[in-house]
Amino acid sequence: MKPTLFPAMVLCTMMVAFVLVNGGCTKKSDVITPDCTPTVVEVGASISTATTWDACHIYHITNLQVNVNAPLTIEAGTVIKFDKDAGMLSATGTITANGTAAKPIIFTSWKDDSFGGDNNGDGSATKPQKADWHWISFGKSSGNTLNYCKILYAGSGSVDVERALNMGDGTNNSITNSVIAHTAGGATQGAAALDMARCPHSCIATGNTFYDNGHPVIIGVASDFDNSNVFHNPANTSQTNICNGIFVDCVDVTAVDATWSNTEVAYVLGGWSGNSWYMPTSVKRTLGDNVVLKFATHTPTPGFSFYIPAGVSQLVNYSGPGVEFTSYEDDSRKGDTNGDGVSSGTNGSWEGIETTGPNWYKWSNIHFATH
């Protein structure tokens, strides 16, 4: 008996999961994309069960601190807006926010109509400003990820803390390919838009952009920090940060071998957490070519000192091309780092670099040191 031949249209009709495309069958999901009109979801309570936020909603954070106590997944293109002084803490859960270059995840002010529209319904009566909301904090939790995100107009709480993202002291936390901009803060404050001061070596910050902040970044002595991070607005290279540098806290974590290779701005030691850095004998710090270390005055006398007890073997590439050690006030090397406008270094404004003895190094690339 001759088999019955079914036309493609009949086959596709019988198979409800498929539709006819160009005379053949194709999965329905391949050709039909569900549409959504973003609506506002109010978030005022802690997150206690596994939760996903998607781009079909605007998430409005209304609580001073929303605790994330379960896995929170934020999908590409999602917009999260914060009320005055509101923030998020990854407490006993994790935040996984994976955007894309085309669909970044936005963390911004409730007043910001440029993402998700005029959700507060006031037309153009209000505009986003620095310190419109508090921060995102990873606290003591581990494994938090922000990738292709924008964190805008943060940096305020009960006091001005100059932080948009506090990376906390958990392990394997990361921020990559993201923008932190318009964070409150200025030259007289001691934190930064990205706070990595207590992070262990497993924390990662790569491919990020920082502009229109007070202090853009503070790291600890366990942190790598490389040239993939930039410190200006790509759309306007003259827009940088008030104190345009990578600030280093020498106290909050134990030093391990690390590499500093960013050449756009200087690394700044001192003035926040102590008057010296005594590098443990077993630790090495590798400097990239053209890296500049600046030293801030913690107290008027004697200024900051850097102690390498095992000698130059601890400071890899200390005499490499373009490597310099200078005063915080020296704008001739990597620009205005202390945010005071045009200034030059003052002789004796920091103490110097020493080894066991004490013996003070007299390298030609040390500038404005007492010794």
C-alpha cells in the first residue's frame, strides 16, 4: 500500500509546537518573541527565597536596606531604581547580575527618567543627582557577580559614605565591564565609589569605567588592579573624577602577592588608614611599566613611609620604564590625584622607601621624599 504524503502545512498544523516558515517547520519559540511592557514592582522587604528580576519590570527599592538572604538573579536589561537613602545588602544570599553590552543592568535613582521612563510620574520636575540613594553592598557574602552593569547617582546614606558598591570581605566577588558614575563624594572624604579595601585576592574588578565620582576606587593590599579599568567618560574624555586615582588601604587586609599595572592614574598610599606600609617579608608587589605610586601625608611629620624588609626583590620592576614614586600633590605625574586643582610636590611631603637598617633608598625615580 502506497504511504500517504502529508503536505507541510498539515504536518505543521498537527504539531502545535511548530509553525510553517518558508514551506517548512520551525520551532514556535524561534520566531515568536513574547512582548512585555515594563511595569513597576515595589521592593521593600528582604528577599528570602530564590528570586529572578527581569527586564519586563522596573524594580523600585523603597527600604533603607533590602537584605538579600537567598539567590537573587538579575537578567540583562533590568532596571532597578532606589528611593532616597535606600540600598541593597547581600546578606546571607548572593546577587548575580549578568547584563550584556547591548542590555546592561541599571542601578539608578528613582528620579532617573532616562532608564525605564518617568516612573515617579512627575514629568521633568525632578532630575537625578549624586547621593540620591545609598549603595549596593556584598557584606560578608561570597560569589556575588556584577557584569555589564551601570551604577549611577549613589553614595548617600545616613551619612555621606561615598560608596556606590562596597565589595565587602567575602571571597570571589566581582564587578566586570561595568560603569560607576555620578557618586557623591569629594576631596575631603576617605572612601570611594568602588570600595575593595577589605577584599581578599579572589575579588575581581576588570573592564570597568569610573567617572564623575569623588574618589573612584579604593583597594586593599591584597588586590590586583589592571589597565582594563578606565577613569574617564568614554564619551567625554575630559570628564574624570575629583580625586582621580586608585587609593590603597594598607590596614584592613593582609597583603599577598599582587600586581598593579594601571597606567591611566596613580596608586595612592597613605592618608586613610595609617602612616606606613610594612610589607610582609614573604610578599611581592609587581609594578607594570609606567605605573606611578603617590604617597599622601597622613600627619604633617614625618609623612608616609613604605618599608620593604627583604629589599628590592619585594618590589618587582621598581626601576622599570616610567615607574615613579612621588608626592600626592605632584600633578605632573598622572594628573590631579588629590582634587585640589593644579599643584606640585613639596619636598619632604612623605618619608620615603626603606629596608632593614634602616636604609633609605635613593633611587632617581623617587621624588619629594624626606630621605
